[in-house]
Amino acid sequence: MVTAVTGGKWMERSAMETTKQGGTATLPPRLTTALIDRLTGMVVAGTAGQQRDPYEMIEVYTGNVVGELPQSSPEDVAAAAAKVRAAQREWASWPLRRRLAVFERAHELILSEHETIAELIQVGNGKTRRMAVEESCDVPMVISHYLKVARRVLRPVRRGGPMPFITTSTEQHRPKGVVAVISPWNFPFAISLSDSIPALIAGNGVVLKPDNKTALCVLYGVELLYRAGLPRGLLQVVCGGGPDVGPSIVDNADFVMFTGSTATGRIIGEMAGRNLIGCSLELGGKNPMIVLDDANLDEVIPSAVFAVFGNSGQACMHIERIYVHDRLHDEFVRRFVDAAADLGAKAGARYDYTPEFGSLASVDHMEKVAAHIEDARAKGATVHTGGVPMPDIGPAFYAPTVLTGVTPDMLHATQETFGPVATIYRFCDEQEVIRQANATTYGLNASVWSRSPAHANRIADRLEAGNININDGYVTTYSSKGTPSGGVKQSGVGARHGDAGLLKYTDTINVGVQKVQVMTARAKQPFDKQLRQTMLTLRWMRKLRIR
């Protein structure tokens, strides 16, 4: 059974079918009323007598309501953070091996439940089944990496003190306390869990705020963590609009991890700064791909199609600008346009692996994407394919779109469109294309294609992006969990993954030990004599390479 809301009342639908605006989708049998009620009951809401109207969760494929999500108040956030803080003290006292054992079990649970996770992702996001399953795999990959390296990264490191043999200094990494994780709707399961898990491994507790639209899959992931043995209360989920609960989340946290727009990132960064707490921000992008004159189009085209249209273009690292050398430009345009049109013909609103192209996350977002394309069309850009909604498939579907002739006065030229659209530009001069690729306030991802790795690397060395992929769109860098991944310029502050993705959730503590009192002024010894001895000591330590 699945529950729909009509006229404010719960109604059971035994046929498991929802229809609206010409689209038909059959919800999978696993997505029962009992499951939805259990998951939404995990949200901290109404605990301080501040009951708020629930948010109606929409099945993106049809536009129909599938359930109600409780909304938290600022007082609920404070109560959740207090509960997390109390649980965190005991969790931090656990030996690291005991904490890691929880995630060993979580790793297997997530892999075993990947079908249910994928279905819950699809309900709120509308992506294809393949993309939903791939998203679910991100979390086990992150867990596996930190299971392998956490002991090394978090282990205290003994270093030399200022005086050899007599002093020592030890570097410790202690948990910050309460970490706030604010996650987006485009990869809700992956980002929510993959950002929370390193914080938990480091010994913190987490207050997690997913986007309302896609909260169900996140709540299911939290349930799996508790099933794996995470102490109750250590991870609390709050839901609500950013302006409503955002300030309270930041005010009750010791560190903030945010993924979303650059505009919101600035606000969160300012609030964190006022509270003198750290933050890590992964923000927007206007990511370029450069196809050099020796590139192999047989390899470039399929990768470019995925880099532009994967997840219907709703990925921070997806490609929106493609610069193709004059020698390959016309053939690239022809083949890329054909591939985009073919992909659009394989769109579908289904909970199976048949469709190869999915929906945008909401009608509102689809209209924003359409507005960018209409602005470009009206100002003279050429639409080679797409450029239209697909309401016969679902209310938020928009066709894969390829543009040329985009000029700087068009919205799509400089703003992040975040949809299934890319513009192709012709270039002849490599110095000029590097300048054009860098001519943006963003710096999240870039891609270079060449048969010569050395040639591609020379270009990559001059690109202003936190992630640079050679002969790939974005998968290689994002999937490399051992290497930090983040943005430069206005694409973010800090990084996820790698040692940095774990250490950012800790305070670095320096514990110094002096075995003999040699660092203080000697009694009755003139200062000028002490100073001469100090200078002599520093010179000899340098000559002997002791310090």
C-alpha cells in the first residue's frame, strides 16, 4: 500500500498507481505507508511545542503527494543538538576500532538494501534507476576508504620538540563535538551520508538537515546506520526551509558542512564566522571541457554525454561549457547533437532500468532551466536539439539540450543552469581557450581531452578548478575517495574525501612535554649571556640538521 494526501486527509491506494499531467508511474511495492510513516517519524519536530505545517512530499514522476514530512522549528534544532551533544560524549570515548565496527556493518547493509535506497531516491528526485543505484554506491565507497585509513589519519603523531631529546610535541586530533551537515536534493543520499560518516568516525555527533524534497532516502540511510549499531541520539535529522532552521543549525553546531548554491554558502560562511566555528562549503560550478585537436572523438562523445546529461545535468561537477578545437568542431557538434537527441528518446518515468534519461527534481527547477534556454534562444543562440519540456513523460522532464552561439549577455553564458544543457564553442588558440575556460567566478571542475597525456597535463596545470579530469568528465576525480575534492574561487571552501575530509571534523591539539627545565630563564644568569647561548645553539642545530 502507498499513502497519498488528498484534501488534507490520508487515503490508501491499493493499486499503487499515481497519475498526473499525462504521466503514469507505479510506485514499487517496497514503498509502503508503514515505511514512509516510520521514516518521517524520525524527524525531530514539535518537541518544543512549536508544531509546524508538514511539507507535502511529491513523487517527481507524476507530481502527486506521497506523504507528509514534519517540519522542525529553531527550538527543535536546539533540542536535537542537545541530544546529539549528550550522546557524542560517550561515542567519543569509544576506541576507534569500536566506532569503525559500526561502519563495517553499515557498509554491508547499504549494499544489501540498494534497491530500496534507489527507489526512495527516485521518488523524491526523479533520476533514472541507474543513477540512483550509482548514487547509493558512493556511501560504501566512502566507508570503505575511511575504514582503511582512519587509524592512520587519527592516530596521535609524536614529533620533536624545540630541544632535542629533552622535549617532545605530540599532534592529536580530537572530535569537534556537534557537526551540522546541510545537504542538497541532487545527490541526497550520497552527500548526506558521505559527509556525515567521516564526522561520526572522527568521534562527532551530527545534526543532519536534508532537503525536504528528497528526505525519505536520507532518513532510510540514517535508519540503516542505527541498525548497524550507531548509538541512538548521535545522529538527529531536522527538516525545514533554510531561512527557518538554518540560523539555529549553525548556532548550535561546532562545525558546518554545506553543499549547495554559492549564494547560500556565503550566508552560512558569514554565520559560521560570527560564531568562530569552522565550515566546509561545496558550492556551484560553471564547468568547462576542452577538446584538443588530437582528441579521439570515439572516446570523447560518450563521456561528454554523461558529463553533461548524467542525472539530467543536476550535478555540481557536470559540464556546461564545451570548447572544441576548430579541426574537430563540426564533427563533434554533429555527433554530440545526435547522441543528445538519442538520449532524449530514451527518457522515462519508471522504477526500472529501462529509461536512460530522467526527470529534473521539480517543476520549479525545470522552469528555471527553461528560462535560461529561452533567454539564450531569444538573444540569438542556436538550439540544435531539445530546448523543450516533455510533459507527456512527466511534469518536470526537460529534453537534453545543445546550444551554440551563446554570447556573454545570455544567462546561460555565466550563470549555473544546473540542467540538461551545454553550449559548444569553437576555438583555435590554446592560450585563448584557457583564458575562456577560466573566465568565470566558479572553479569546481574542468575536463581536458587529448591523446597526449603530457599535452593535456600542460593545459590542466593552468586551469583554475579544484577538480581537473584528463580524458574524463568528472567521475575520476569525484570517485577518488583518497584524494581531497573541493572547489576554488567561488565554488567553495575546504574539501571532502581524502585525509582532509576526515581531519576537518577534528581539532588539532599540540601536547608538549619538557623533561628537564631548560626552556626557562636561568636564575642569576644575565640575559645577554643567555641570548648568546641561544644564538649559538640555533646555529649548531641548523648545521647538524637537528632542527
